[in-house]
Amino acid sequence: MCIGDGVDGAADPLTKGAWIALIGGPVYLLITVILDWEVPGWAAFLAVAAFIGGFVTLVLRMGDEPRDPDDGAVV
């Protein structure tokens, strides 16, 4: 394990920002619906763009290698 890989609780700022965007965009839209606020078009666009951007960032940073080189169960 490497320091800053997210396992020990320390993630890099880009990953933290991606998680905030992924969760923050839909939460903002949900709060505006629950509280019956009128949302400007640009704010709704930014919330959806934050969600998509956060998701894409996390998927691209995930990598192709398996986390554990184990082949599965041992009989």
C-alpha cells in the first residue's frame, strides 16, 4: 500500500474534490426540490456538470490493474 492511496484516510486533493462534486451536485438539487427553491438554469447545469465531472474523474483515476493480485478462493 502506498501513502495517500485512500486506504489510510489520506486522499489527494483531486480525489477529494471529485467526491465532493459527485455527491454535492445531486445533494444541492435534492435540497432545492425539498425546500421548493427556484433554481436558475446555470446552477442546475453546474450541479449536473459537477456530478458528471466527479464521476468521470474517479473512474479515470481508478486504473486498470486489480487492487489485489489474488486469483480468488483457494480450495
